[in-house]
Amino acid sequence: MIPDIEKLRHPEIKKFQNRSIPPMLEYLNERSPFYREMFRKEKIQIDKIRTIEDLAHIPPTKKEHLHKYNDRFICVPDEKIVDIVTTSGTLGDPVKFVLTDRDLNRLAYNEYLSFLCAGGSNKDVYQLMTTLDRRFMAGMAYFLGIRRMGASIVRVGNGMPELQWDTIKRIRPNALIAVPSFLITLMEWAEARGIEYHSSSVTKAVCIGETLRNPDFSLTTLAGKIREKWDLQLFSTYASTEMATAFTECEYGVGGHHHPELIIVEFLDEHDQPVGEGEAGEVTITGLGVEGMPLLRFKTGDVCHHYTEPCLCGRTTMRLGPVIGRKNQMIKYKGTTLYPPALYDILDNVAEIKNYIVEVSTNEIGTDDITIRMGCRNPSAGLEKRIKDHFRAKLRVAPSIVFDEVERIEQHAHPEDKRKAVRFIDHRNAR
């Protein structure tokens, strides 16, 4: 079932969102110490802000604001807080977020809509391969959304291939919720033990944390590797703790669907000006209906395209394209502008590479250098040349390559204090 608002014409959707702006600004002015002070300092008359276009008069909120003034974003007293989470801290120290009971209900509704996008129903049995603990919002969101949809869920958690396969055998789920690269691990573990995963009960996977598609919506190398061996229907999702909202693909795989009742989305250039539909812009969000820690014009750092033509699934809402890269991870290497996902897609296509970490640093003349540390069982000069030739063919430039032990790379890629695997290390700001 598609909500009525997601089938409306764009002018009607815009009218709905415009009506939500004044009460949201009044709430922030009354409850948020950070935004109240910002409105005063910037001399913003919130009663003059009535449309999405008017939001341009308000300076965007940036990640550094969240780090520096974390508690000043909280809008509710302690007794209303029922759940506390943090961001993953992939690009810095984790940021605390608080949720009220109303926020958890909103989170459940968001994931309910997302699972509907991914063809979900109350007949499904989902195996959750992400954690519910470690201050992780997503695991709780999946649980709440599946519960609201009326489907079944078995909470296994991340890692543990043996337990994952034992659960698939015992419970017979038809759907997985997992990081795509872990599906590769599952297949390799099964192949080494003679498990016929092709004939298992699993038919689809909702994937998080790693993109499945290139900007033209073709499958990434990683997704292609999965589909080549395991005929799963793959659905890509994009979300973050700061947004508390997800963009999930439908069966047609042409971008994550926007839920306009939950979030306003702008796409901004480097001067904070809106970009056109054919241009890449930084995803900038304003949450609707958030009670504990609502954010106004928050710049996510993720660069995407967006699309407004109706989807074949019947939804007319905006669609968010795959993440091209993070704005602060942009690399300028030998005259070429790159984002890490472009490097990952090439590395994932070389069978000899077991794991890797991309490191970026500033050289003695002040420009960017790229070093890829990779784990290979049988490294050689010939393999290094072949990998560099792949880079030159795809990106016109070839980074430096350092071979290392697979186990050593694995230790660096999965530090104990991180929820997500580390594939990119930026030394450019190191002093």
C-alpha cells in the first residue's frame, strides 16, 4: 500500500510541506537552545519563513555544529527521553541523539514505509544481520518497522556466519537485512562448507551501509558479485541517524523514494545554492515530526543526484540517486576529482584482493596523494601493474599500491570501537 501523499502531484506535495514549516520553526524557536540563539544572532524572523524556498534565508546546520553544541539541540526534558543513540563516528567523534516515544513511533512508520518500498508484507520473515545494541539507531528502526508491518523478524546481529546459516536453516527466513559485503562473506563461508545457499529459503535482501548502484543505476561491482552467484532480489537503502528517515528502492531500482511527510530535502552546491535536477548536490535535510532533536537544513555531507519523474511503481515523490561520495572525502588527484566509491568499485572487481584500505594524505607540494593498502594472498609486480591498469582505464590515474597481510588489513578495517568497517582514512587534516 502506497500512502496517498506519495501519489500526489509535486505541487500538492509542496503545499503539504510548506504548511509544515511554520509550526516546525515555532517549535524550534521555543524548544531548541541552538536554533533559538541562531535565529536571534542571524536576525531571522521565522514568521516570514513560509515555503521551502524561504528556508534559504536560514544558514545550514553543519556536522561541526552538532559536535560543538550537541546538547543544545535537545528540545525535550530528560523525563521525555526514552532512547539514546549516537552516530557511527565514521568521520569523527560520535554525536548523541535522543528520541522520545513519539520519535520511536515516527521511526517505526518510516521503516514500515521503507519495507513497503522494498516489496515487504506481513507474510515476510526477516533475518536481521545488524546490531540492535552499540547505540545503533538502524537496528532498532528495522525491528520497529517490521513489527509495524506485521511481518516476522529473527534478530541474529552482525557477523557470525555459522549462526547466520544455522538460523536460515532452522527459521527459513525469506529476507535478509545486511551490509552487502557481508553477503559475500556468507557465500564464501557456505561454499567452503558445501552449503547450497542457492536452494535456501532466502529470496531477497534489504542492504544497508554500502551502495548497490552506480550513478546510472547499474549494479556496482559488489552487487554484481552477489547477483552472479546468488539470485537474490537486492534493495538498496540510504539513511543516517541525523535524518531518522530512510530512502529505499522499490523493485525498479531507480533511486530511493522520498517520504515527504517525514522530511524536506534540498540539494545544495558548494555555495549553499540549490542545484538543478541534472546536477549533483549535497543532500540537506529538515526533519518533520521529530520531537527530541529535530534538525533544520542539516548538510549531510553526501553528494547525490535527484529525480522527479514518476516511478513505474506508482509513487510520484522525488527519488534520491546513489551516493556519489561524501563532500569532505572528495579527492583531487593529479588533476582528476574522485570520490572513494569510484575506487572501491574497481578494487571490488579484482579477485585477488581480499581486503583493502584507501588512505589519502597531503604531499610536500600541498596536493592529494592516494595510497591503497591491500591484502592479497599472492602479491606480485604483475598483479600491481594489472590493478594500476584498471585504475587508468576507468579513472585515468593510478594510485600508489602497498601490499600487506590480509589479517593486518582486517584488524585496521574493523576496529573494536567502530560499528562500521573502515575503508577510507583521511590523513589530510592530520597535524
